[in-house]
Amino acid sequence: MRNGALLANLPALNAWGCELARIFYPAFQARQDTLAPLRGAARGVSGLLAGLDSRHPIFDPLRAWAAAAGVVGHFHLTQARPDFAIGPVRVGNQVLEVEEQVVAATPFASLVHFRRDVGHRLPRVLVVAPMSGHFATLLAGTVRVLLQDHDVYITDWHNARAVPLAAGRFGLDEYVEHIMAFQRAIGPGGHVLAVCQPVAAVLAAVAIMAEDHDRASPRTMTLMAGPVDARQHPTEVNRLALKHGIEWFERMLISQVPWRFAGSGRRVYPGALQLAAFMSMNIGRHVKSHQDQFWHLFDGDEARATQHRKFYDEYLAVMDLPAEFFLETVKSVFQDFSLARGEMTWRGRKIRPEAIRRTAVMAVEGEKDDICGIGQTMAALDLCRSVPLTMRRYHLQTGVGHYGVFSGRRFAQAIYPRVREMIQAHEG
């Protein structure tokens, strides 16, 4: 009876969900504004009480208050883009400072060049960052590793709530167009490396450039842990995408930017909702991490406490996605599987991966990836059937989850050398 009543009320629940989506952003922003002074006070209390140096048990209650205030004060979502903060990097026997330069820009993205005075030419690599709720700065560690041997550029996608309505729409077509424009900006003979969500769009862009005999077509294309064919070994993310029609996603997840921001009135998928979805997949791990942080602060373990804060300062920095881009990506990549089925189009033009002949292709996946299942990225190798077998490579990294494919020790020591080897083999 209870299930029957629920089904009978689905139209009402859907109407309520539509209203929830409409009011979500203003309500969320009001909550953020209200809690900001409280979090500031918590950080102040934490700093004041943390000055207690005594290890005597009599001070334990005060140290506990300081630790609790420290956890509360630093757990806050922000929509401010963090710095890349790359710092000096080693290139050969030199330790060089890195200067960030914006070499091309649109209202929706900047092409950032990590410039160094190396004294000789290095392979130019365009890193296409995901536009999935976090800023491109989430890939700072990836960039830092690549800079050892490459001249690196990255797509720095802008927060949609800061883009005025006058700038127009930004959907999947515009996303692919940006990738091609930025590849041309770095010039002929470059390489491209896509991380996570943009792999399908990058493959589409390279296919168009190949078919047009574009001189800026990349020499190599590295696709890392992203869905080319989301039918392969579907994850919870993939199942969720198929559970509802695209109208449901639009009704339940799309909101409008409040009046006080430059993008006022723009329809967006709020970054806060995306972050909540990410965190809910591993909520136990996040809870334990903050429990551990309490004890790091209580015990005065500043090194571990700082490491925790650094991770969550980046992880809790989110950006809004243009509604068109989010909805079109969900439908094309996760519901229709249009690229894998040979049905994806760009500006009405069919995408033909078989047109790629001279760009070497590498797919990289993680054994324990719970976001992009094994085989979803590898599918690109079959689609690029005109690329000689000797120019198609695959690497499955054991023991890593999604983020381990492009960050951390395993990436630096096991995955990166294979990526570097492929780029160098086709550097001309």
C-alpha cells in the first residue's frame, strides 16, 4: 500500500522537485552567507586555543574545543578558484620558476600556459581539464609532473555564475569548439591529454580536425579515465544517468544564478549539487577523514592537519556548469552513447573517429575506478580504427581508483612514464 501511494503521488513529487530546483540556489547562497561569520569565528577560536603548548591532561578539554573548531571552521564550500601554485619544477638538471600566462580567452574559458625559461624546445601538451564541478586547478599535481618534460597548457574553464547572459549559450558543441580553438592556439605539432569527462569531446575534436586536414591536429591523444562508451562495465554513475529521462535531470537539477552575481539569470547545474553527488559516493571516507583531522589537530600533528586542509580547500572549491553543457553531455555521453554508436554530431556534422589516421592514441584506465568503468576509455582504440595498431596503446593501472589515474604517486611513477614515452615517440 505504501509503495502504491508513493507511485500515485509521483506527479506531485516531480512538481515539488521542479520548485526545489528553482529555489535551491538562492536558498543555498543565503545559507552560505549566514554561516560565513560562524566559520570565521570557529577558525579564530581554533587559532587562539591551538596556541596552548602544554600536554598536561588538564588542557585536554581546551585542545578538544580547538580541534573541533578547526574542523568546523575549515569545512566550507567556496566558488572561488584556487591558485595552481605550481612552484619551482625540475627540468633536467635545472630547477625553474613557473609563470602562468593566459594566451587565449573567451567568456567561458582561458588557455593557461605554464611558462618556463628552459632554453630549448619541449613537446607542447594541451591538458583538457574536466568541466564537472571542480576548477582546472584540481589538476595542479598532474601539471606539475608533466612540466618535468613538457611545455604545458591547460583549459581553465570559467565558473558559469560569473559569465553574463550576453555571452550566449555554452553547450557540447561550444565545448568541442573551444578544444579545437585552443589546440590551434598552441600551434601545429602539439599533443593533447584529456582527463576524465572531456575524453569524448576531445576525441570528437581531433576527429573533426583530422577530417579537415587541420595543420594543428595533435600528434598524440592521451585519454585518461573518461567515458567514450559508458555501456562498458557501468558504474553507479552510469546507472543513475539511465534511471531517469533527460527531462528529469533538467527539472530536478537545473537552477538559476541569483541576482547578485555577474551570471544572474543563467541556467546552471550548481557546483554544490555536483559536489554533494561526489561526496555521497564515498561519504564514509569523508566522515573518517574529518574524524582523523580532529585527532591530528588535538595531537598537534600540524603536517597531517595541513595536508588535510590543502586537499579539502581544493576539493570544496566548486564551479557551476552551464545547463546546456550539463544536459547535452548527460544525454549524448551517458544516455544515448552517441559517440560509441557513431551518431554523435557537431554543429549538425557527424563525428567520424575513423578519419583519424596520423594521431597516436593512448587510453589509460584504473583497476579500481568506481566512476569510469574498465573498458569505457579503451573503446576509443576501436573507434580510431584507421590509426595503425603500432600507434594505439592501452594501459590499465592496477591498484588505483579514479583520481589515481591522473594524480598521486602511482600516476607519477607508473602512468606518467608511459605517457611521456608515447609523446616522445611521436614528437617528430
